[in-house]
Amino acid sequence: MDSLTQIVLGAAVGEAVLGKKVGNKAMLYGAIAGTIPDLDVLASYFTDTVSALAIHRGFTHSIVFSMLFAPVFAWLVSRYETYKDFKGWSWLFFWAFFTHPILDSYTTWGTQLFWPLDLRLAFKTIFVVDPLYTLPFLVFLILALFQNRTSKRRRLYNTLGLTISTLYLGLTFILKNVASTQFEDALLNQNITYNALDTRPSPLNTILWNANVETKSAYLLGTYSFFDSKEIRFETYPKNHELLGSLINNENLKRMITISEGWFTITKTGNKLYYNDLRFGLLNLEPNSQDFVFKYLIEVDDSGHVTFTEKEKNTRDAKKLMSSLWKRIKGN
């Protein structure tokens, strides 16, 4: 999830663990702890694209990390804070660290919660930024912030924030199931034979859902809004995996395919090859658009080493996406 959401969650968890004993400092340290797992993004400055993607939401988003580093941070804080309870601080950091990857596991990218096992937990029921999850949570946290640390109202506000946000996460499973059923029915009605179906919410909401459908030689991309009145339409995107030629055996390319869980197409513009990760959809909803959210230029140097360079996005892309999303949410 986005940084603000993780700060809010971490602060609320910190408050739940130690708020009654240390007041607003519990929220402060919880908020800090809630952002620490995402420091793995710094890997992009020190390594190649593929390695950085593999590291992202790996070790720092695992139970192992939570268990190892909670006491380390607890020891540091208890050294200079007047509240010296090492166990209390350890629980605060553990739960703030641990709930971070739990929340991230609801997103499309998921987390390696059970690192070092090569297993990524991704429920794909919520987008990385969802105002319906974050804003009510933030409001209750702010209300709690201005109450006395021993106040029952402070506990109530914080508990309401945690409860409502958790219930919303539960609701997203129901919404995903309904949307998935709609996609399955549409594929059946249109006599489309497919190998796999992957569904996820579109940006900023859980009303409009996207689907990736794998067939023998292509992927079908479709959208469904709970306000739709017409049949779901699917756009066809050829896999074009044959364009890779001998590169298909390259180790870096194999790692990239693993990261994208096999959901990818290859496009060619001039003499340049592009790797499109389908899991995060398109930057616009225009028919046959090739503007994928994550699109990488494949480059091969003289020694045969393969690198991936992500195509940059700009504010115009975001504005265009928001405009098309709003129109599509209202129904087809």
C-alpha cells in the first residue's frame, strides 16, 4: 500500500499496543515502523531492475524480518526514552512491522511474508491506493490523537479505525468474488476457452475490476463495473513470446517472467523489444492500447547480458487514466 496508508496503520497499531502508557509517542513510533519495510525500494539505486523487483516486498516484508528487527529497534528506543519497558517496545515494533506486509498481501504485487520460501502472498483485492480504506482510518486516528492518553474515547476512536478498515478488507474479498463470477459468466456466454483468469481492482476503488484471461496464443483484457448494464467486452493482446527468440533462455528474462507470474506480452517498435507486465493493466482504457503501467525496454549488450529499463510515466498519463477510469466506473 501507499506510504500514507502504512503510516496510518502503523500509528494505529502503535497506539493499540502502547498508547495508554506512552501517549502520542506510540503513534509516532508506530508510524515510523510502518514505513521501514518499504525501505527495500532503495535497492533500485544499487542494483539492476530485475534484482530490485525481486527484492521488493521480500525480506523486509517477512515474518523473519519482524521477529529479528523488532527487538533491535525496541532496544534502541528504550535506551533514550523515559519508558524503558523493552518488551512493550518490542511488541509495538513487531506488530507495526508485521501488519505492514499483511496489508500489502491484499494488493496485486503481494508480499513474501514467508521468506525465505519462494512464495508470494497476493490476494489482489485492493489497489495500492484506496481512499475508502485510508480516509476513514485517518479520520479516526486524528480524533484519537487529540484525546488524553488514558481516555476511553481515545481507545474507542482507534479501535473503530482498525475495525472499519479491517471490515473493508473483508468486504473486498466478496467484491472480488462477485466480479470474478461476472467475468467467468461472460467468458462462458461468449464461448471463450481459456487457461487462466486473474482479477484485480482498478486504481483507487473496488467498484471497477480488471481481468486478465490467458488463452493459447493471446491474453484477453476486460473490465467490469458494478454499474455495468451491458455485456463485458474483452480486448485481445497477442502474447508474441516468439519475438524473444533465443532470449527466452536468458537467465535475467526467466527471472522477469517469474516476477510477473507469466503474465506478459512482448511488443516490437522498430528494432526495439518491450516486455509488458500485464498484472497492473494499462495506463488508459482505449481499445488496443499498448500503454501498459509497467513496460520495460529489453536491451542486450555486446556480451549478451540482458537488461530491462522501465518506460517512464508522466503526469499526463495519470490524468488520462483518472479520466477514463471515472467514465468507466459509471458503467458501460
